[in-house]
Amino acid sequence: MRREVTLRDVAELAGVSSRTVSNVVNGYANVTERTRERVQRAVEELGYRPNVLARNLAQGRSGQIAVVVPYLDTPYFSELLQSVIRAARISGYNVLIDQTDGDAEHERGFIAHGSRRLLFDGVIFSPLGLDQRALADRDPALPLVILGERASDGSFDHVGIDDVAASRQATEHLLDLGRHRVAAIGDQPYATGEAAQLRTQGFREAHTARGLSIREDLIIGTARFNRPDGARAMADLLDRGDPPDAVFCYSDLVALGAIHTILARGLRVPEDIAVIGYDDIEDGRYSNPTVSTISPDKEWIATTAVERLLLRIGSSTPPPGLELRAPHKLIVRESTTGRASRP
Amino acid sequence: MRREVTLRDVAELAGVSSRTVSNVVNGYANVTERTRERVQRAVEELGYRPNVLARNLAQGRSGQIAVVVPYLDTPYFSELLQSVIRAARISGYNVLIDQTDGDAEHERGFIAHGSRRLLFDGVIFSPLGLDQRALADRDPALPLVILGERASDGSFDHVGIDDVAASRQATEHLLDLGRHRVAAIGDQPYATGEAAQLRTQGFREAHTARGLSIREDLIIGTARFNRPDGARAMADLLDRGDPPDAVFCYSDLVALGAIHTILARGLRVPEDIAVIGYDDIEDGRYSNPTVSTISPDKEWIATTAVERLLLRIGSSTPPPGLELRAPHKLIVRESTTGRASRP
């Protein structure tokens, strides 16, 4: 590779100190017009481009924010990212994205002391591997906004919808249709699956509020919220006999996987089994049948996350961490009420 | 925000120069054991962490590669990224991802002289806004591998499948089914849509090879390769009367949008209209009907792109740019041959 022209090369040619070149390049006022011109000529002659990293070092800023998500092939995240990128660019920030696969060590790298501080000025983070305690042990100077899992401990902002209320609403929609054996697919009863646990809680509350008992064997766990896991969980339910007549799926992908299995077995959606998802991804608007769902206001989540992060980046003393609840709504489509619901 | 401990703080406490601290931190040999210990004590006492950017500046390396794609909400890219990230991490590289929205200026920023050189050591780039000529006007020292559009000009590697052959194969599959009025959705006859143009060429060749004439009015352009554009283009075709009996769509998303429209009009897939897509995304494996498609070997594309990029990063003189053709295959599913094709 060709050697890059350095600040020192410019200084040598212009016959000034490196600090003076730096002052000129960064537009500081403490340089005479004559010196400025001499440096400028040397910059042009050598084709010197001020190095972004060097400038970041000098200014303590990168002009970049990082968005860290577990999986980029999850449409919920890729749709949310569209809005995050748009909102950040309007404020002059570039967005760098990283995928963690939910790996706790990789996640820790993003919030650890100093490790990458000057690559980005703050992080919008959707943790999966790190639990609440691990989150607390981080660089306190790092501006941080959390999406999805993990409640705020007061030192960062958390943006998400009310998972319990939304899940209760989804389950109530199935019960309102007169369904009696409602299953839930997506539970993650272990420590890190907090969103899943809140959704199971909402599922339970919908039953309890109507005095209905919960069939524990109809609450099915999955490792991820994706199509293959949804398809497998549904196959398990159907293999048992006494199948459910409705299913609340913890994501639209899980719902699409479940619907695939139901149709492959020669059963009908929603006549035999009604299915509702969660996330309102584009996929569920075009599928056959289209998928009823809980629609979080992704635009609200994205713009709020960016606004709060930029506020933190610009504050010399960190603002208090907030729990921010995004609006959500129930969207009824064919997978619960059939063709009649087609707009 | 708390002020970060700097190299200078360490130097002051240890009573040595900043350069000496830098030598110790970077493990250079030209420091006495006594000095090394003194610096080490100061590092520990102050909790100093060597700054990634500072170290990159010193070493001229970031340990990061950038992957730059037009749209992250395109499953083809998000699936490909899974394999790129995996392959890069095995080689000790972190991957930073950026979305350009196909904006030429934004794309240029990634390959321009010096601009971000030390943030990443090389770029895997799927351009959309920049044409071949604009690509040539870039930092020649930047290791670059191109995906999708744009052929290699000999100075970078290009990894992709043979779009003409694959599209011809997809079209021949429809003709083999005895379909006579085959439409194509996804043409982009303007300058930058090279992949689209190659697909149209393959579509034409399949007809010409069999002595069939091409109905030019059945070749439909779209702005993007997504569901809404596929749905709209199909609606246009159906509104005209004399609808096609088969459609070659330039992506699976376009195919899913087209199928949505066909079913909403009360027509059947494939009985009334057979549909084939392109990309083999997970979506088309779970949809109803499942989608016949051209399946590029994404794992091959990803690992080859990473291998070539790391080879370029590690070479003092750039290796010649190669045209690398990934394997692909035709996958027949329900959207062309009906339930019989269900595995």
C-alpha cells in the first residue's frame, strides 16, 4: 500500500511545527493568515488529507454512533435500523452497525472501559447475552441507549413498548374470537430472555383476567424468534394431538414458521388454527395469509433512541436514565379473521 | 463525561516521555526493563487503557473491515452479512456495516482518498449509486472487493454469480412448464442497474434460443427489488388484460409481492400464473406457496470476498483484480410446480 502523507510531511514542507499544521487543518483561530496560506499550499502540494482518526483524537469526537444488535437477519432490527440511520444522518451522525450473535463477550466489548471509545461517540444497544448486572459494569462515560430487553437502571435510557400490555392484547384478540385452546410460542424462561418473559406474562394475564386456566403444556419455548423455530414448535404442538385452535407467536417470523407448518399439514389458517404474531414486519403484510400482529411504532423508537443518545453525547453531566414507552397497536389481518379482514 | 486517562497522564506520573509510554504500550523492544516496569505501574495506577484509535494511528491498522450495502432491510444482504461476519471474525477482524441507500455521495465517502482510511483496513462494497467510472476514481491504496453490480476493472475483485446464465435458466424453467406468455419484473434499463440488465439479457436469451419472440410490454421495470414494487408491477400487468401465465422476478421479494397481488385478485399460483424469484432467501422457503428461485451460493460469496480482502490488506503490492464467479442453482418449489414439489 502507498504510504499516506502525514501531518509531519506537511509541517516539514511548510517549515512549521506539526501543531501549527494541526491548528490550520482543524480551523483553529490562533494562526496568522500568512502561516495558514503556507500550510495550505503544502497540504495541496502533497495531497494531504487530514486523517479522521487523528482528528477524532484531537477533538475527542468521531461523529459516529454505533448500533449493536444480536442479529441483522431479523427484519425487525433491519427495519428499525432504516429509521435509526435516517434520524442519525439528519443530525450529521454516521451509523456503524455491528452484530453480536448474542455473544456476551462480544457485547461486553462495546460497552467496556475505553476499548473503542473514539470509534463512536455513543451506542444504541440491543443486548441479548449480557444480563442486567453485566450491563451495569460498563464504562460509565459511554453514552448508552438500550433497545428491547433490559430495563433502565437509571444510568441509561431504555426504549421499548409495553410488552406485557401488548401481549395481553394479542391474546385477548384470540380469546375474543371464541378460541379456547390458545398456545404461546417463543417463551424463554431462562435469565436473559426478558422480552419473552414479559410476553408470557401478558399471555397469562389475559387468561387470568377472564378466569380461564392456562394450559402450561401449550406454552412452547424457542431458542430464537425465527421461522425455523416457529415451524418446529408448531410441528411439536400438532404431533401431540389435541392441537390448539389459536397461537400467540412472540414474533412475526415465528408466526410465519408456524403458519408454514399448519398449511403443510393440510390444516387451515385461521379456520382451524388462528395465528397472531408480533413486530409488524413487511413480510407479514404480503404473506398468504397476511399476519395479524402487534405493531410497535418503530419510527418512534428509532427517533427517540437517536434523540436521547445525541442528548447524552452532548451533555457534560449525563442526564438521568429514562424508561421510554413507545406506542403500539393491534393490527388484525387474515391469519386471525380470514379473508374478511383484507382491506 | 469523565475525562479519559491519556498517554500523557501516564508519562507524567512515570516521569518519562509520551513516546516511551507508547513504546511500552505497543510492546516495542527499545525500552529498558526498569522503564517498562515504571510505565506499567503508572498504567495500572491510573487505569489507563491504550486508545484504539491512537494505536491504529501508530500501526496503520484498525483490525476492522467495512461492509457497505445499499439496503440492510434486503434479506439477501442480511443473510450474506451473517456469513461475512462469521468469516471475518475467524480471521480476527471485526466488521462494521454501513447502509448507503444507494446514495452516490455516501458511497463515494467510503472509497475516497484517505477519508476514513484508519477506521477500516478494507471494504467489501455493494455499490448502487456509483457507476463503473466513479468506482475507478478512488483511493488506489484502499483494499476493495465488490459484490453484485459492477465488473472488475482489474484493480479490485468482483464476486458474484453469472447473472445472465442464471436468469436464462430461470426463464427456461418457466418455458419448460409450457408457459407461453412469460413476463419479467425488475428491469432497470438505466445506467446503474447492471445486475438487472444482465437478468433481462438472460431472459431474452432463453426466448431467442428457442426461437420465441419476446413481448417487450411484458418486461416491467421497478425502482427497487422489494415486495411493494413487485406487488405494484404485478397489479399493472393484471390490469392490462391478456395477463402473463408466468413471471420471472429479479428477486424473491419481488416474487413475494407479485404472488400477494395474484392471490388477492383471486387467481392461483402456479395454476394461473407460475412465479419464480431470485436470491433464495429464507422467506421464500416458508411462504405459501413456497417460491422457486435461483440460489446463489452465499457462503461461497461471503468467504471468498473476505479471503480476497484480507489477502489485499496483507499485500504490500496489490494482487490483480479478479472476476470471481460463485456457483448457483435452480431450486424448484411450489410457486412454479405446485404442491407436488413440496419435499
